[in-house]
Amino acid sequence: DGGITQSPKYLFRKEGQNVTLSCEQNLNHDAMYWYRQDPGQGLRLIYYSQIVNDFQKGDIAEGYSVSREKKESFPLTVTSAQKNPTAFYLCASRGEVLQETQYFGPGTRLLVL
Amino acid sequence: AQSVTQLDSQVPVFEEAPVELRCNYSSSVSVYLFWYVQYPNQGLQLLLKYLSGSTLVKGINGFEAEFNKSQTSFHLRKPSVHISDTAEYFCAVSLPNDYKLSFGAGTTVTVRA
């Protein structure tokens, strides 16, 4: 089954703690994206990567970091510098076929204890 | 930069009635347009997209949208809704050579029996 998986489904963060959200895809897509979703605000782009070992900041990158060491994986770390991390985080990927279309994972909900 | 405005934040509708969700965009260049649907606590699923050509686009689940360049709109319609259409709907835009998505704030559709 081809698709995008995100884990965990729910994640709890304590004050001052870094947490990492996982995103894996087996679609052989080159491009991957991280979005943050808050109620009433739609989705906002955090980071994106067009190719392995390269990534760019999106509109709200402060307090987040990413890596792209493998084509199929694009983990997002929410650092302690992100003061309001409670949100729904969505990962997406895009390939060469239908290259204009992004496909989304099921999301991770991050809550602060 | 391009932007998207979804004119209705909430749309209540009775089962088997028609529904229209309004989306306007702003851009100084040609764009690609998308409608995604999100069921509670899930990722986004592509309903339909406009890239070029015919301005009436048909998508999955009986949805269609019409691109109107002069009014910079891309409204989504369904002639007869089901309870299962209860969800949040997002309009998004991207540039043809960029593929980063800019999302509207979303429209919550609640279908009542």
C-alpha cells in the first residue's frame, strides 16, 4: 500500500522539551512538506524539501527544525523555542507524475502538558 | 504573492440540498487551484484541481468547481449533499513553477438530516 504515514497520532510535550514528529512516504516522491493547522487559520507551511539533503523555510519556520537524509523520510522537530506548539501537524509529498498535486498524511496532534 | 479567501467559515445544509462553497484568490500571474476535503482528525484529500483548459472541473464524490478568471473565483458545488459530506473544505492555490500551496482558512460544512 503506497502512502504517507505520520507518527505518533497524538504527542504530548512538556515545557522546555524538544519533540520529533515522524513523516514517511513510500511513493518515491522527491518533494515533502510540513504544515501546521490551527482552527480557523487553514494550513501554514513550516518547511519543505525538494530533494534529499536540501530543505527551505516556509512561512512559519521559527521554533522548528527538519532534516532530509533519506528520500522517504522528513522528520520535524518542534523545539522549546516554539512557544505555542499546540496544533495539528500535516505532512505532504509531491512527485514527478502529477507534479502539481500534494498528497497528505493523516496528521499528528501535538498537545502541551 | 498569491492568497486565498474562503468567504464562508461555516455552511449548514440539509441532506439532499445543494451546496456552494465560495473561494476567491488573488494573484498577478496564472495559478493552479485546488479543493481539498478534511474529515475530523484526518489528513487532506484532494477533491479536484484546475490547471488549465475547461473552466468546469469535475472531482470525486460528485463535486465540481468552476474557474472564473475575470472574478478570480473557484467556487465548489455539489447538487445534492449527503450526511457523509460533513467535513472541512479547503481551497488552495499554487504557482505553476513553484507548487507551494497557499490555503484559505477553510469552510466547515455540516449536513443535517
